[in-house]
Amino acid sequence: MTDHRDHRDHPDGPDRSRREFLRVGAAASLGAAALAGCARPQGARAALPAPETTLFRTPPMDRVKIGFVGVGGQGMTHVENFLTIEGVEVKAICDIVPARVREAQQKTVAAGQPQPAGYDRGPRDFERMIAEQDLDLVFSATPWEWHVPVCLNAMQNGKHAATEVPMAYTVDDCWAMVEAAERYHKHCLMMENCCYDRREMLMLNLVRQGIFGDIEHAECAYNHDLRSVKFSTDGEGLWRRAHATRRNGNFYPTHGLGPIAQCLNINRGNQFDYLVSMSGPSRGLQNWQQEHLAADDPRRAERYVLGDVNLSLIKTVLGQTIYLVHDTNLPRPYTRINMIQGTRGLMQGWPDRIYVEGRSARNDAWEPLDAWYRQYEHPFWKSESVQQMSRGHGGMDFLEDWRLIVCLRAGLPTDQNVYDGAAWSVITELTERSVATRSSAMAIPDFTRGKWRDTPPLPIVEA
């Protein structure tokens, strides 16, 4: 399945408002840590007292009132999903493009709800929305620079926060999100939809059933040819390519790493320990410049430092190894690899295949997943409505949105929490540091401050 979640959140064409949005976004992100606490050395314990458990819950809600920040491609998909989920009220829409706000308002009215309030006065109008509106949850689907400022502002004003991936991309900002969630007693989670894809959920169920024996190794990736997206004159082309001019590492680890982390019980009886990382040459975007841009296009003057392929290795405290790849600048078919290997067998995606010693039909030969789906399908994917969902990456976006609402309405801990979002996202800056220091080992912070030891694994929940 091809993942197109990156084509999102942005207007149909550049304008002055959007350029201002992107300009101040970087400054807002730099100041985000100061909003929730002072910066600290990598891996240091935060000053706040640690919570009793990482499985945070709040009182049940009859209805979940949501305000959206960013309703481009992916953001609009979430609006459409939530409008079909029982117990949701879309109360407010914020975007720097007025037409996007109007479109989301019209969709809400068409779904039988009152027209939500609209906010489109510029890049910081989300602050006015959060201050004025009676909201339970603020949902951010914006460029990366704005994930932390939006979520911190929401929590400081008594709202829960959810954001598209990554949750943050610096060590200090990851700590800021964790500390704010603890200080204000609010949910703050990253919406990693790949944890809800059918294959990944089958894999989690097989791991929980002990089919693969003791898990020893995993491989994962975000390998996706995004050259045309990065050079687009709208959407992500307005901001994503700029990261490649100043950063070199794994920018987008969570699609591959999130599902693997759940299988390895990260933050739930296990922890990431340290990583090493290296990047290869940077040629893909330069070649695209020369082959596709007009001679007078100012983008031809840009220079990039992002290696076309970044390879990272992660070690867990229980001794498992994880191979993690980022490749978005070269021609290639899509893959997240999605491989888990244990003492009794292994499973892998792209193509989907499995081998279990003593159970597979032939020794030392792969077999398709069909029979395993029939016997071990995750309960969430047994729903015909989910299997037939075409909107939002083949159903996994709907599942992650539905599951969030179920947890909030029932007063349950969310499947992914602020500690998961921080642990999976902090990989970005740590890989940059490792690449810059000849692949030196980087300790991965324990955002749970030891509570991972007593937190049970993510269960297989009945739908």
C-alpha cells in the first residue's frame, strides 16, 4: 500500500499569509521549550516529580469537543473522519487559508452539526481559538515547526492535545511536551496512523500470541520518493525542503518505528537505550533541481546537506536491535520494511510475507499472510466498515481517530501517549547528532523516568 500522508495541510498556492506562517514557525519552535521549562542536557531527569504511572487517564467525556489547527489534505481527512464518529462535536476550525476554513465549516454543517467557529487571521490565530472556545481537544495537522507551539498552548489553556507526526524534532521540545502534559494533567499524543495499519496490527497480535518466540531484531523505514512533493510550489514544497538545507539525519522515523516500538514494548517493560547513525551522499535533490527546474528558478541555488539515505541502529535495554532507514530523495518504490524477527520466525512487509518454524508449510520458505489474517486478525480490523474504508490511507487514519475518541469518552488511557510520542520523535535530533560526530553513540532519554519498568504492554483490545 502506498502511503500519501505527506501530501497535506497546506493551501493550493503560496501567498503572503502562508510565507509569514512559515517564517515565524521556526522562531516559535525555538521558543517552545521555554514555555514549559528550561532546556536541559540530553537525557537528564526533569525537575517535575514523575507521575505514578505512564498510563494517564481523565474522567469520561460524554462528547468530545474538538478544535482543528491546519485543515489541508491530512487535516481535512481527520475532520471528515471525526464527523462520522459518535460523540464528537467539531467546534472550531483554524487555518491561515480562509478557503480551507470555509470548506471544513461546510463539511461540518453537511454532517448535521452546527457551523464551527472559524479562525483565519494569520499564523498565530490558533491562540485566539484556544483561548475563546470551549474545547476538550485541540488537533494539530500543521507543518512540523508548529506541532509543539500548538500543543503547548492547548495544554496551558486546559485542553488535551493531539498532533500529526512527528510530535517534535528536538530533545528539548520532546521534554517540553512531556513536562507540559504532566504539569497540566492533559493528554498529549502523536497520531501515528501506521500503528493502526492492518499488517502492523496483525504483527502486534502475533507477537502478543508468542508466535515468533522471543523477539530479537526488527527493521523499519520511511522509504518514500518525495522529490516532487518537496519541489512543489504549494503544500509541503513550501516548507519541507528547507529542512534538507540545514539538517542531516533521520527526519521522519515514526511511521516505521512506532509499530515496531509497540511490538518491543518500548515504555512498557522495555526502553530504547542508545543509537548510532550515518548518512550517505546528498545528491537526489540536487539532481532533481538540474533536471526539472527552469534555468532562472531561484530554487536551483539551494544547497542541501541531508544525506539521501540515513541508516540508524537502535539498541534496547533488553538487548534487541533495530535497523531504521530514511530515504525520501531517491527514486524508489514505497516501503516501511516492517520486519520483526524472533527465535521461532519472522514477518516482513513489502512484499507481505511470514515464516514460522514448525508452522509454515515449507521449511525455509516464505508464505503469504492470508491464512494468518484468517486466524489472527486484530479485532479492530475485523470490522467490515474499516476494511472498506478508502479515505485516509486505507482505513488506518479512521481507526486511529476512532480509537482516540473511544478512549476519551470511556476515560481510558490512550493507545499512544506523550511518552511514546517523545521516545519515537526524539530519534530525529539524536540521529543528527550522531551523524555529525562520526556515528558516535547517543543515549536516548527515558521520558518516563523509570516508570516503563512497571507499565504493562499494550494489550490486544477487542473492538
